Amino acid sequence: MNEQVTAAPGAADTTFVPPISWAQELRATFTLAWPLVIAQLAQNLLHTTDVILLGWLGPVFLASGTLATTFLMPFLVAGVGIVGAVAPLVAQARGARDIKAVRRIVRQGCWAAIALSILLVPIVLQIKPIYLALGQDPTATARAEEFMQIAAWSLFPALGIIAFRSLLSAFDATRAILVITVIGVLLNAAIAYLLIFGNFGFPRLELRGAAIATLVTNIVMFVMMVVYVVRHRRLKRFHVLLRFWSPDWPRFREIFAVGLPIGLTVLAEVGMFTAAAILMGRLGTDELAAHAIALQCASLAFMVPLGLGIAATVRVGTAFGRNDPEGVRKAGWTAFALGTGFMALSCAIFLGAGPSVVALFLDPHIEANANAVALAATFLVIAGVFQLVDGAQVVAAHALRGLSDTKVPMLLAILGYWIVGLPVAYFLGLVIGWRGVGIWIGLAAGLAFVAVVLVIRFAMRERLGLLRPR
């Protein structure tokens, strides 16, 4: 933790904080963000590891795993978005030096995680009848159900992790997040390698092995994060588990008031990609496997601006909490410059080294993989083009969350992803007949629309009254 909070518990201190320069903001943002960026990359590697290992089993297993995770992901990210409201609320409480509020917010964030898990688990367990009704391949759907019967239960620890990770982020303890996440990646890779293929005498469980690895890894990461918070000398003073079952309904409602639009925003984006995967599934196994590879590469690059966006939420939220408009401006635009700068680099890599990247997932020398490899390389070219707008929209959205501005961005995201992106994808891919290329162009169109409107909204934050104290 870089900044000491000296106010007494429950106090709100309005001590003047002198403005910082652009260079100081850049250093502060980078110091906060780099562990988050690496942690997000590591978090993404949890799924990337499964994709690579299942790809070694063949395109059929990769397609089945993609169907399963594609179905689970919208529910997971919606829950993550809602519980993730803990981050801006704790950051604002820190900026206002209202320490008592920190404990209450985190505790009710855990309540929200439990409530959402109880609601979502029964839904995701219905993957088989839902996919069959949508016309997906029965064999791939049956294998996807095997995965989901185990992986669904990881929602409980996964959402709990978000509540405690938000606290750590808001108080600059991001290196702990990094260490715990890296441990999780290594643990997941080890368990998946043993159980997917049945190595070293373990049973060969294939997709079920990947699901067990996901569940165990999330449980271990959650326990490690809780232990760190309750034992760390600077964080244990918040007593986040004190009177855990004592309700605080105003804070609980506040988390949902801020977090539900965030969850729906993320759900709108992920839902667009889920719908795109379903459209790909109608085109064939090769198209779906190629889509999985291109999407995984794009998702891996996306983790960098996402980590910068989380840092932007904390920096903007802290400045907003202490009523510092200049701090809000510098925090938002610094994160934006860093995020789009990196995505320009990833764009160049996708455009220049696409076939080499695809070869990491599918062996191009195997004749059965030839079509999927060619399609994946083509999709990566389009993914490279929309890297810039993808980075811009995620940083802008997170900067607005630092101001607790979530409702209008939610509406703009739904408009961009479902009124612009998905119809364009369907029209170009299935009506005109551009197939997978048309679907990916539609995804790019939706992201571009959202990026433009959210950046404009942050730029007009003062005119729109977003800096008024709440």
C-alpha cells in the first residue's frame, strides 16, 4: 500500500491533497497497473491453458470446450461486473477517508457474490437443453455438459475473489493479486495436464479434467486472498469478516445500483461474442475452432487495457472521492493513452505474425487441421484491426465507473453490441455469405461504436454533471 490512511475508523477527512503532475500521474498509474496487467494476463492464461491442452486432443474437443466456456462466460462476467462495484465504491471511500465504509462495502460485496452464485448455478447447469434448442451439435453439446456439471460450482469462489480483489486494488496491494493469480495459473496447468490426458497414473478425464482444474484453482485462489486480507498488517484493521452475517442493506443495494449496470454492460459485450460463437457453430466445427483461437488471442491482448482500466477505476474513483476534478482528468486520460498505445502494438503483431500465433494452438502440419488453421489466421487479421477500439472502450468504461457512472454507459453498450455489432455480424456472415469473416467484421463494428461514444462521454464529464458529489 503506497498511501497511508490515517483517519480514525468511520471518519471522513477532507484534508487538502496537492495536485500532481502528468508525470506523477503516469508513474502512479503504472505502479498500480502493472501488477494488475500481469495478473489479468495470468488470469486469462487459466483459460488459455485449457484451450491449448484441449486443442492437443483435437478440434472436436476444442469446439466442445469452447461451447461450454462460451455458455458459462456471460453469467460469470455479469456476476463479476456486479461484485466489481466494490472497487469504485471502496476507492471513493478511500478518497474521502471514510474507513468504516470500506469494511461495510467489502462485506456486502461478499453477500452479493453468494446471492448471485445461488441464482446462477442452476441456470448454467441447463446448458444441454438450451444448446440443443439452439441447434448445436448433439455430440459437442453432450461433452460441453460434462464440463459444466463441474465447472458451474466455481462461480462461488470466482465471485468471492472479485470482492477481495477489489479491496486489494483500491488500496494498491496489487502485487498480492499478481502472486495469487500466478500461483493459480501454475496450479490449473498442473491439474489440467494430469487429468485431461491421464498422465502419471491419473485418470484420463478429458473435458471433466479441465473442469476439475478450474474448480480447484478458484477455490485455492479465494482462500489465499481471504487469508492475505485478514492477516496483512495494513488490511486486517478493516476487519472485513467482523460480524459477517450482519446485514447492511443500504450498502448491499448500493453495490447492485452501481454494479448491475456494470454487469449488464459486460454481459452485453460478452453476449455479443457468445452469439457470434453460436453463429460460428452453425457454420461448422472448423469455423468454431478457428473462432476460439482468434478470440483467445484477442482476449489475451485485451487483458492489458483491462488491467489499465481497473487501475483507472481506482485512480479516478479516489480523485472523485476527494473532490479533485483535475485528478480525475489526469487519471482517466493517462490510462487511456497507455491502453491504446499497447493495443497498437498488439495490432501490429496480429497483422504481421498471425500464422505463427495460430500454430501455438493447432499443429499446421496435421492435414485435418488445415482448414481451421487457415480460418484462424484470417480471423486474427480482423481481430488485429479492432484492437485499438477494444482498448479504448474498456479504459473509457472503467474511468466512468470510477465516477459511479454506469447506467448510461450500459445503455450505450447494449446499443452498440446488439443493435450495431450483432446484426452486422449476422447480415455479413450468414445473409451475404461472408461466413466467419463477416461475423468478425460485425464484432469490430460493435466495439468501434461503443469506443467512440464512451470516450466522448468521459471527455464531456463536466458538462454532463458526472463530477457532482454523490
